[in-house]
Amino acid sequence: MKKAAMVLLFLALTSVILGFLFWGMMDLPDSAFYFAIGEYIKSGKYPFTYPYIYSRPTTISPPLYGLFLLPLWGLPRSDIIIHLIQVLILLTTAYFTYKSARYFLPSAWSLIAVSFLLLIPGNTIFTSLVMTEIGAQLLVGIYVYLLLSYFIFKKPKFLHSAILVGLLMGLWKYSLIVYGGVAILILFMKRPKLGICWLLPVTGVLIITGWIFVNHRITNVWGLSDASGIQMYNLVVWNGRLSPKVDNQSWLKLRHYVGTGVNIYRPYWDLQEYILSKNNRNWWEVNSILGSVATAAIKNNPFGYALVVARNFILIHGPTSFYEADWRRACQNAPADFRPFYNQNGTFRLCAPIINERVAQPFWNWYISFTGLFYNYVFPITNYLILLPALILLPLMGSIREKILAVLYLIGVGSTAMIAHLDQRYLMPFYPIVSIVVFSGLHRLTATTKGLLLRLKVQP
């Protein structure tokens, strides 16, 4: 079995390398915000892109990815360098996933789990996108390894390091800050000896506190971001179709801005212009109004909100097109408003692969078709038949480390389902845990089946 696992790993690595050679860097509308916050930190100027033009900068996107991109802009072909770094990040995630998997599985099974992680087509695609998902995976992979190591070896340095990583995650992807809180809670419950490693959690707390003050200086809002309201609106009103009472003041205020003939059950980006145009492009007014509507809707129907969260959690594991843009739509017909910003320094080129573009285009389109098959059939079947049943059983019947893994997944994905609209890419940071849980479940099933067959054989 070890040889078969090594062959599978070789195929997985080959797939990642081919993706690096054949895909050029691409973008989504969210990508512009990462560039913008990085540029603002560098120069004090926030380059707005239509229709996201506000009277002052926004921290809708976390700062760490923008800081990661910042030193790379002046380098020749920075697009290839960023792509290469994100491929290396994915491979490093695979390494930490293997280290964690070895706490549960034999070597061969751990290699298969890592190969599965690398073969998930969303990972190959997102190494070529200016997005945070690949980096978030690495941080989650490191965090899981550190926390498991703490419970196995009882060494405080692992827990202290997990606190630092968990807090930094919150500045890479805001929703992941929950993992910092989990590690801090464990620290207070276990109260391990501090030693010199106490500097790690203190550093994490200072960094988070510092960002809260920086965010206030930029946006005049206390907290990690000035966009929590619009996120809740997308989940509660757009996805959930919930609304406040008809006489609620925030609801009436929103209706006043958009008019009576406009459908309000839409995402924030479809509604923001109605408010911005009448408030001197004040972004905080958009976030405040939509956030108040979402809060009032939850108060009006808390059971409905609970159902929305539960449905969100279930559907995020289900069939999806995920990323369906063929080469033409991804590279030639993308919004032109974002392109001047990306190319302003002349070193970053979109859709310019190392391999000749004519060769790369059909390969990309074939891979997108394969991605559709994977996310519509293979992944949801795996999730519903193996992952979710395992997540139910492990907290009840598993070992302490299996319980930890299951609870970490439920906390991470559950908190995301509570605050963000349905989008399957929000599951990507948790792929390392998915890989371990799925193949731990398969390994247990295989071992149980073999045991039953042996019992049947020895019976007279």
C-alpha cells in the first residue's frame, strides 16, 4: 500500500506543478480590496475601483494578505513570483497535514490523505488567484498541528504557538479569529507553565490590539473591520430571506433609500449605491444600515436565523459550480475597472502563464470542466457519506485527539456559517481537517470490515 500511496502523491505533486506552469494569475472582484489595503499601508492612498468608491478607506479585507503582497510588487514578473509562493504555501500545508495525520493514521494512509488534499481542484485553481484561501489553509494546518501536539506531548510551547497563529489568522481571514479565542480558552483551562514562550501569546494579543487601533484610525470604527454589518445582511436577508417587523426603523430607513419598487433581498453590493449616492459615498452608513436590518431580522425571527445557519452549514458541503470561468470569461471578459490598478507598476501581469497561452487555454478549460464534476459529485458525496457522519460520531466515540479535530472543524465552519453568506470557497481553509477526518473514517471502516471478515473466517 505504501508504494500505491507514493504513486498517488507523485500524481498529486505533478498536478500542482502543471497548474503552476499552465495557469497565469487571475482575479476575482474581492482581489482588488487586498491590493488596495496593501497600497494604503504603503503609500497612505487607497485606490478605489468602481463601483466600490467610498469617502474613506475600508477594512473590508484583512490586512495581512495585503502586507504579504506589498514587497512583491516591484519584482520582475511579480505575478509568477506570487503564484510560485502560493504553490509553496500549498505544499507546506500538505506537510503539516501529513504531520497531523500521523497522529491518527499509518504512514501510507497519511500520504493518501495529503494526496487528496493536493488533488482537490479548488486548491490548484486558488494558487493562481489573488485570494486569501491558500494562505488561510496553511495557517489552519499549522494551528491544528500545534494544538494536537500540545494535547499529545503536554508541552506549553505548542499551546502558546497555537495562540499566536490563531490570532494572526484573524488578520488573514477575519472569521478565523475564533481559533485564537479557542486556544486562549484552553490556556485558561489548562494553565500550563508559562516559561519564555509566554511572549508568543502576548505578541499575538498586542498585534490584534494594535490592528484594532489602526482600524479605528482608518475607518473610525472599533473592531477588526468596518464591514461586519454587510456580511450579516448577506447571510440573514439575502440568503435567509428574513426581515424585521414592517415598522422597524432600520427597515424603513433602508426602504426609504432604495425605494418601494426595489427588491431588498439582494446582496449588499447590489444595494450599496442607493445609500452611497445620498450620503456622500459614506461606506459606514451602508454597513450600519444593513447591519441594523440584519440584527433586527434576527431578533424578529431567531428560530429562522438558526435554520439559516444550519442550512448554510449543510449546503456549504454540498454540490456547487465553485469556480466555472473558462479562459475567455476569466481573462478576456473580466471587469476592466480592476485591470489598471493591477498593472499600474507594470510588473504584475494577469493571465500570463509560463507555458504558451495557446497551449494553456484548452488545458485550463478542460480542468474547469473536471472541477465542475468534482464539486458537483465527488466532494459532496464524500462530505455527506463520510465527513459529516464522522463529525457526529467522533465527539461521542473518538479518542481525545479525534474529538479535538472534530470540534475544531465544527467551531471553524460553524462560526463561518453564522456570519457569512453561502459560498463554498469559505470551506477551503478547513480542507486540511477534511482530508484527515475523511481518511481517518475510511481507515476505521476498512479496519472494522477486515476484522468482521476475519471473525467470519474463523467461525466453524
